[in-house]
Amino acid sequence: MIHHSDSTRTPGSTLIRIAWTVFAGLFAAMLPFVGIGCKKSTDSDNTVKVGILHSQTGTMAISEKPLIDAEMLAIEEINAAGGVLGKKIVPVVEDPESKFTTVFPEKAKKLLLQDKVAVVFGCWTSVSRKNVLPVFEEHNGLLFYPVQYEGNESSRNIVYTGAAPNQQIIPAVDWLLSKEGGSRKKFYLLGSNYVFPRTANFIIRKHLKEKGLEPVAEEYTELGHKEYQQVVQNIKKANPDVIFSTINGDSNINFYNELAAAGITADKVPVVAVSVGEDELRGLDPSKVKGHLAAWNYFQSLDTPKNKEFVKKFQAKYGADRVTDDPIAAAYAQVYYWKIAVEKAGAFDVDKVRAKLGEVEFDAPEGRTKLSGKNFHTHKSFMMGRIRDDKQFDIVYKTDPIEPDPYPQIAFPGWSCDWSDKNKGLVKGTPVKIGS
């Protein structure tokens, strides 16, 4: 009987029976692990993902990689102290490869839509920021941007933790025009060829014109440019009494080397840089840069207990040879700005966090800072530093905190931006003319 029954079984039914037997065995074997799977899901509820979007390769890596270090340090500290709203921060780090118009927006979209991060800390150049801005506005993401910039922008989806023009560019020019700054009158404007240097120089020209002055020359080189011999010859012909530099990235190394080779020293024609800090100076010979100037809102040499603590922690984690600088300090502080806003909102929701940005204050390495609820920029003090033999800066001038104005009245008379709730008619991403 049994033999007869087996003989009538079709090959297909036999395969099905075998498949079900195997499946049942596998299912039984996996039962002990079902609880582990559930626990993993619970664990994910105890974390919150954040995005980090800085170039680790390409021409801007020299400046952007240290920002990742600063943000990771802040995240580590916050996690050690219990996280944010009881959740540990999990960073998702992407390398946009210094490709400002292509990879930056692609990675921003990935972080928001695929990784579903609560916030992104990222960018350096203005061209990268401007290319990711539409992504953040379209998908209502939140970007914290840690570098000084040219102004003429204010978005509900970006928190600007570096300086606006009225906190760096304009005070730098005013100091240079003053007796203390050498009563300079012959400005040579030299920058990288993209939006920040060109807009910064537009503002400088407008400001100088109000003083009855004109720059002796204005010149640009591409990002990543290396050959500065002709540029330096142009500078010698123009005979300026100050070079205002908005060169970004590793081009600065070649520029300062060529300047020194041509005998243009700080005592003759000082360079005032707004994109060269302690980290960029690491690759330069001190004899070639000593005495030149940089305009920032923070220097590692700032003599305060909070800053000394920050520098000590940074070097303890990344090496005694490492330095801090203005964007590094801002990158570190902005993680705490977000944490404070989240805790005040009691939620990670972007709209709820944004509503609390104006209440954020923090003892940052640069000093006591606070965010503006009007335009999502940061109140910051201006500082002028002179390069020393040890590639640090003597702070030769410092102001009290300055309220941020992304639309300086010198260059954009009558224009302002207010994202506070009282201004209901504001079009997203667009400045509003006062009185309109």
C-alpha cells in the first residue's frame, strides 16, 4: 500500500513537500532569534540620525575635513551626557568630493530622503550651500552651515553659524581704514572665482565708495588654482597698500609662497584673509606668512577658560599637533545649537525646532553666542588676528557681539529679512524690502 501510494506521487508534489519541510525547519531554527530582531527595532527608537556633509576629498578637503572632526567631537560629548531627548545621536557621514553642483545636492537628497536624518551639518563654499539649498527647502530639511559667507541670503531651512558680512567683511575694511589698521587706502581685491568672493568684493567696493575710494584692482582665480606668479606680478604693478584675500582652499598655500618669493612681505603689503585660519596655516612656512592678517570671529589663541577647554579636548582626541580655527569652532558649537533647540521644542520635527531657534544661547569657544529668530544667523564678535611665528594669531582687535545682518545696508539699502512669526507674508527664501 505504501509503495503504491508513493508510486502515484508526482515529481512536482514531491518537490513542494520537500520545500515546505525545509521552510518549516528554517522557521523553527529562527524562532529563538525573533526576540533579537524586536530588540533591534527598539534600539533604533533610542537613536536619532544626523547628517554630516563635508568634503573629504578634492580641493576643499584641506578645510572641510576638520569640520567633521569638530562635529563628531560635539556628538560624542552629547552622547556621553545622555544624548538628545534621551536618544543617542548616530552620524551619517557623506563625502561630496568638493563637487559643488553635482555631488553636494545628490548627497543632501540622500541624507534627507533615504537616511531620513533629523538635521544636516555641512558645506563650506557658498556654491555648495546654494546648490543644496533648494533640496533643503523642497523637502523641509534643516542645514546648519558653519562658515562665514557673503550674505544676500536667508532661508528658513538654513541656520548660518558663521559670520554675515556685517560681522566680518565690513568690520575688517573699517579697521584697515582706521589709524590702528594702518589707514589703508589702496585695496587689491583677490579671490577665488565663485559667489562668496565676488559678492564679498561687491560689498567692499560699495563700502569703499562711501569713503570716496576705489580698489586699485580686482582679480579672481579658479578654485584649486596653483600658479600665482602672474597674479603676484599684477599685484606688484598695481602697488596696493593692502591685499584683501577671499581665496579659498589649498590655493592659499601656493599664493603665500609665491608672494614671499616675490619679496612682498607683511610689513610692506599685508594680506588680510577672510578664509585662512590656523588649520590652513599648518601647510605654510611661518617665515612666509608671519605678520599677515586674518579677519575672523574666533582664534585658537583666544584667552578664555571655555576656549582653552575646547582646544584641550580637541587636541586630546585628534592629536597635540592639531589646531582649531573659526569654522572648526562654529562647526562644534552648531551641534549644540541644534541640541538646545530640539530640547526646547521637545521634538525633532523641523518646524518645531525652527520655532525655537531664536531662544538658543550657548557658551561657545568664541564666547557667549545666540541665534537670531529673525534671520537664523548668529550674533558674533569680530576679531582681527596677526600671524605669529608659531602659526597662531595675536588678536589685535576685537568687538562686542554684533547682531547679524545678511543684507548689509551698504550694499543692499532698504533690504532685510525676518523669518519670525510676526512676518506672515514673507516668501520663502526671498528677502523683503523694508516698507514694501
